[in-house]
Amino acid sequence: MGEAIIGDITPYDGISQEEKHLREEMAIKFLACTIRSWDPRFADLLSKYWYEYEEGQTRAAMLVRQMDKLECLDQAVLYSERSGIALDEFMDLKEKITLPELQPWLEMRLKDHENLKLRQKMYIKVVFISGGPGVGKGTQCSRVATDFDFCYICAGDLLREEAGSPHSPYKEFILESIEKSVLLPPQLTI
């Protein structure tokens, strides 16, 4: 709750645990002061439960602390999926999630993370090269394919192959377009 006031302080922010604790404690006290005139009982409970959470001794506090770790791990998987940035270091939080109630969720997120890593390894990159006739597209693409172990597919070669098919409804159209150096409609080339 204190993060609502002071923001999310991470280990990378260069703030000691003591300073982080102090800032969060003061934020909770501020929130308690803010709501005390409307609901003094709730203001007291807010402070009481925050201290209970910080001490981490009760079953409820342990559950909430471990859920916080699980949520952090979950966010790392989601962010990694959206951004493509590997956040494997957050997977080490699994060691701190020990309660049996959380194990199914933990296993699911770890499996999602492993599946994401497999998808990222298999990620196919597509590079389109365009240019006018005779400018060296084929030559350069052949070299790139060889040097970087890419697969090279030439739209011109595919069109000529289509035009060579006796049953192609586009045969004459393709040949005429190539002869007149007219770009073919993207519906045909893609």
C-alpha cells in the first residue's frame, strides 16, 4: 500500500532496505492519518496489518508476501513476452514461494516462462528487400542468406514459377506485367 504514495522501489534504485522500510512506513502512516477522521478503526487496521506483513510471521503475512513474489514473477513473464527482453533473473523468486497453496500458480507461470523461451528461440525473422529490376536484390539476398543462414525466397522466382504453370489463371497477366516492368498487385505477390 505504501507504494501508492512513494512508488515502487526496486533493488536497482540504490535505496537501502532500511530506507525503503522507513519510506513505506511513513507512507502507511500518512494514509492512516488521511482516513482516520472518516474511519479510525480502519486507519488502525491499516497500520496493524502493514506491520504484520512486514514482520512476516503470521500465516496471512506469509501468504501475502509470497503472493507478492508470485505477482512479481508473473509480471516479469508478461513483460518479457510483450517486450522480448529476457528477465530470467526474476525466476529465482520461485525459491521464495513455498506455500503449497501457491504451487499450482507458480508451476503454471514457470511453465509459461519456459514456453516463452522456446517460442523466442524459434522466432522467425522476416526481412523484405525491395527495389527496381536489375539493382542487385537477388545477388545481395543470396549473400545474406549464405552468410547468416537465412532462407531466401524471391518473389520474382515464385512469379515466374507461377507463370510457368499451365493451369495458372495468372499466367498471361504475370508474363505481361514482367515484360512491361509493371509492379504486380500485392494480392498476387504476397
